[in-house]
Amino acid sequence: MRAETQNTVDAIEKSLDLLRQRMDWETASYRLEEFNARVEDPTLWDDPDNAQKLMRERQALVDAMDRYKAMAQELSDNIELIELGEMEDDAEVVADAEKALARLKDRAAAAEIEALLNGEADANDTFLEINAGAGGTESCDWASMLARMYVRWAEKKGYKVELQSESSGDEAGIKSASYKISGHNAYGWLKSESGVHRLVRISPYDSAARRHTSFSSVWVYPVVDDNIEIEVNPADIRVDTYRSSGAGGQHVNTTDSAVRITHEPTGIVVTSSEKSQHQNRDIAMKALKSRLYQMELDRRTADINAAHEAKGDAGWGNQIRSYVLQPYQMVKDLRTSVETSDTQGVLNGDLDRFMAATLAQDVSGKSRAEASAED
């Protein structure tokens, strides 16, 4: 086996060892048996919320075990193929197995990062807000492109995506949108996306075909779990009902049921525009509690706090990622220096490489300023 291939194997084994440790592999099968026994309890669904939580925990364990076993088996199979190919002097078999190992290395590294998502709220569902920056139609169009990008990413992950509210742009795109994304580690993955995203392209709205720069901001905060108590004083909130803006259609409700809640002490504003006003109030209150919880996380965690402060206005100097479509093709994360020329792939939701790099940087304990100084 070539030295380069052996290094790839060593990296995969290191990632798999970490996965074993994180899921406590020696006790995993026993814990799954306990979950299965509780699932068969006929009284389980007497408490639907607790039952759903139990089912999510069980499924997370099953997924972790299945993923580990599949990658371990794939590693073993490809090592055997390389050994067989070398014995029979079959260069094509060896080359194919080496390519498969290279792909497995990337997947194992991503799984390793995900295993390190052990923050207090990392496993929770998440709210994702997108707001167009200054620049009118250009920024509104860019905001809609970002919304599509994140929806595509979430769908690839198998997450459930629910549009909470949306405000259409005057000519095209959206001024703002809010989504709830549900799935294991949804917040843990997406939390690194908070900040300002910059687009450079030839404007489709400029008859002179000039290059334009647009900005939109993204903010991510966790859905508060039922186990986390957040108290909101009724005297601190103002509830307004209004007619949702936009042209209607499948994503935008235009009835008078939309609800806006303003938290006076912090200035936080949340909205929901489903068909039921009662449902909207419930959704908006959950969003408000999540925002307040995020503020508490910010106070406890210096790095998250720094990211929040760095978000600022959607404009120059507050960017986390740049998407250049003209005069060349490049997406670059300004925190980790990870970049790719596959701009269409990124805009279609291929974001894991950027998220994983930022999570690895955070796990290493380095501040973003320190990481940038090393580059």
C-alpha cells in the first residue's frame, strides 16, 4: 500500500475511533435495547412530547451506530481490494479502491465533526432568518438565493423545513424570510452560518450588464427544548396582528392572521403568518423564547458572542463568506479560508465543507481571529 493511501487509512481510522468514543460504543447496543423496551411500553404516548423526544434520541443512536458500522465495513472492504489488486497487479482495482477511500475519508471527517456537536443546544431544531441588506432589488434577489440554498441543504440532510414568515421584495426576491428547520443537530450545523453573506455578479436587473455587489444577513438560533425553561413576563411583550405582505401563493399567507410580537426590554421582534392566529401566536412565542435563549448562550459562550457582535449590518466589514460569480467563480469563507470554484454546487446546498471547517475551528478552541492570523 502506498504511503499516501496508508495516511488516508490512518485518518479514517482516527475518525472512526472518535466516533466510537463519542457514542460509547461498548454500551451502545445495551442502550438501544433499553430504548426499544421503552418504545414498546403501551403508556409511552400518554405523554406525546416525551414520546417524541424518546423516539428522536433512539433514532439518533440507531443512525450513529448504522453510520459507524457502514463506514467501518467500507474501510475494511477497500483495504482488502487494494491488497488483492496489488497481489494480482491490477492497477485499476487499486485506483478505484483508493478513490473510494478518499471519499470515505471526507465522510468520516464530517461524521467526526458532527460527533463533536455536543453544545447545550446543538442537537436542537433551529430557526433560520434571512434579511436582505441595502441595495434594493439586488439584495432581495440575493436573499431569495440564500433561502433556496439553505432549503436545498436542509433537504439533502433529510431535515424538515417550515416557512414561518416571508416578506416579498418590491420587484423580485424577498426582503426577509424565517424558517424552522427540524432534525437532529440542525442548530449545531447551521449555527456557523450566522453573519453577512456577500454576492458579486453581473446583475440580471442592470441593462448595462454591470457587476454588482449585494449583501444579505443570516441569523440562526435554536428552537428551545421543552426541558429548557424560559420565562417571559407578559408585561414585557407587545402583540400586534396585521395582514401579511407579499403576493400570496404557496409560501406567503396574506390573511389578517399574521402576528408580530415585540419584546420591549431587548427590542427582539418575531413574526409568524400561518392561517391560524392562535397558531401564529404560539409559533411567535416559541421563536421569542428561542431568541432569548440564544442571547443567554451568547453571554455564556465568548465565541458565539463574538460571532453575534460581528454580524452587524449587512454590508462591508461584517462578512463571513463571499460568493463571486463574476469575473471568476469562487466561494470563500473568510473565517477559515476554505474555498471552492464550484459556485453552483454551493448555491444548490453543498455547504458541509464550510460548516465542518468552522465547527472544527471552534472545537479546536481557537478564536476566529487567531485562526485567521495563522493563515
